[in-house]
Amino acid sequence: MKKLVALFLALCMVLGMVAVASADAETKTGSAQGFGSEVKVTVTVEDGKIIELVVDDSGETYPVPREDSVGKI
């Protein structure tokens, strides 16, 4: 849950920067602490439109299902 909140906040920061973007292609980066590491979001804007959005969560840890719960989900 913390990861999703951190990702949402990072995305909000990046999208806030998009609102003031110029007509030229511009790249902005935002980051926030995730569950296991820092999550970085990079957005590229051209002519007021998002043309690329990259989320780097390579250091994040993901839950592994317990052995007794496999097949119940």
C-alpha cells in the first residue's frame, strides 16, 4: 500500500510540473520513497502532451505469496 501511495505522490508531482511545461520537449523527474527503495518517475512533455512516462521501481520488493495461500487466490 505504501508503494502505491508513494507512486501516486510521485506521479502527482510530475504531472504538476507538466502543467507549466513549454512548447519544446521537456523532461521532468520526480521521486518518492517506496516500500523497499526510492521510486523515480520521469515524464517527457512536448507541445503540452505527455509523450513518454517512465517509472523506475527496480529496487522495489514485491510480496511473495506464502506457500499455504497458493491456489486459494
